[in-house]
Amino acid sequence: MAGSTLGTLFTATTWGESHGAALGAVVDGCPAGLSLCEEDIQRYLDRRKPGQGKFTTARREGDRAKILSGVFEGKTTGTPISILIENEDQRSRDYSAIKDCCRPGHADYTFDQKYGIRDYRGGGRSSGRETAGRVAAGAVAAKLLAELDIRLTAYTKAIGDISIPDGAYDFSQIKENPLYMPSRSHAEEASAFLEDCIRRQDSAGGVIECRIDGLPAGIGEPVFHKLDAALAGAAMSIGAVKGVEIGDGFAAARSLGSRNNDPFYADDSGVHKRTNHAGGTLGGISDGSTVILRAAVKPTPSISREQDTVDREGNNLKLSIRGRHDPVIVPRAVVVVESMAALTVADLLLMRMSSRLSDIKDFYSRL
């Protein structure tokens, strides 16, 4: 299977299946000398692991990170960092009854068409559990970015039709509710909505927003590897994400140039923008303001309500999916979006180091 690696200089390769013995990631290109321990990674994994409340799957996984290589005496060595996460609570029997069915909203049909064989136990590589490897790798990238005072903050902006207006954010509330919403009142309203979804044997989607602060101007490639394009590609590679916005996003199509443009001004600290409709990028390159990324997440496709589908032989049938599934993917996907953004930015930062001859000369003159 091609396409399991993200990045050019700072790369992350994920491996493993939902119901295999383990899964994980290999991070390559991380500079030597970065302080890194398993707890740094564990903090990120704990934000996405299952079994944390009534709005997540009941599957119980410790998701304990084990660093197998690339770190010595608490510092990265510059060699590949291999991270292992063992699966502990697989219940493959939950899937035996549907192994020959094409679950609506899942990749069963397309996997069969591409490979002619698939791991039906939880979806294999197409399972949301694959994202554990992304989060482990993203934790390494975030630790590197923190050394450069670049901070990422991701949270749930919307669940269904319940969306937090931009002026109503209270970031201190993000970790105070299981939905990771920066608003207590909106979190309570969304919780009631999700409880109703559960009663109706249904699921919900939502929107995750990620802010990147401290990113200097000049990061991103101007043509095929734009900062916004790279962030969008990374977010869209998450299985449940169906749309991405940068800055005003689709609202810009309803705006006017006089309103959508961000006026510049200069003071003693440098050049700034008075507004940020562009979301921190111009021409695919960071402009020094906060980068704002939004990812639209679809409703969980595994629902117990009866649905129409077919089996591998093309026979029509009715299907009710049993097992342990999230009624909403969004809260556990918050850290996944943040991790993918961290990996993307770390890679583009390293690529920026070779953009100017003067920078290269300055570096080698100090050796």
C-alpha cells in the first residue's frame, strides 16, 4: 500500500490495523537534540483514546506509547523515531456478521474494488484507529514547534447545527468538557443534541478549528506545496474529514474585495494586518498572523439504525451495525487535526531553511 508517508524533510509513516497486534508511526527527519520522552507523546494520545465518556466508543485501549528507536538519554539522535502502540481490546467477533457486507459510509466497497481483499475487522487501515499513529507522530512535531514558540490550539467549533460564534470563545473551557468546545453553554447544548442522536440510533458530525500562533512569515512553497494547500491535504487525509477551510473559507465567496482584503500597517515591531480574513496565508506562504484551519467532519457511519446495502455478491440486504462505535467522531478527532497541522508545519519550516542563499551561507559560516 503506497501513500502511508506524509512530508518531505520531516516525515511521518503510519502502520498497523485496527484489530492487529499493534499500530504506530515512524518519524524521520527530526533534528537531533530535541528533548523527547514517552510522556510527551502520551499526552497527545490520551486526548484521542477511546472509552473516555458516553460520546466515545466503549472500546478500552490504554494507547500507551513505546519509543523503540531514535531517542537516547532523553534526546532525539537524528535517526528515525519508531513509536509502538499495542492494541489491547480488540473484539473482532463484532465484525464477523458483516464481513461480507459493504457498510454504508465506510471504505468496504472501495477497498474491495482496489485490492480484492480487505481486513474487515474494524476496517483495518481505513479505521479511525489508524489515527493513533498520526497523533503519536504529531506529538513529536508539536514538541519541535514548541522549541520555536509555535503553538497549536485545536477545538470543536460545531456539533451538528450547534456552532460557537467567533466572539463567544472561551478557550479555558476546551479541556473542561468532553466535547472540547471552547464554550460551556454550547457544549451543554451539543451534549443534549448527541444524547438525542443516541436515542434515535443515529450519529452526528461537526467542525474542528485549529489555530497556529507564532508561525513567522515566509513559510510555505508558492506553487504546488502551498501552506494552505499542504494543511488542507493533511486534514483531508483524515478519513472522516469531508471539507477544509482556511480563514474565511467559503464565506470569502460571498464577500467583496474591499471587505475580504486584509489591510497592512507597520509599527516599531514590524508589518501587521488589521484583519485576518485570509487565515494567515497569502500566495500559499504564511504572513505572520494566526493561521486558521477548519475541518468538516462527517457523522459516524457506523449506526445501529437499519440501512440498505449489498454484499460482495451484489445481493441487496438490510444491515444494522452492532459493536462499539462513537456517536460523534469530532471530539476525538480534534487532536488528530492538530497533529496533522503540526506535522505539516514542521516539514515546511525545515524546507524554508534552504530558500535563501544568504541563509545557507550564514549557517555554514558558523561551522
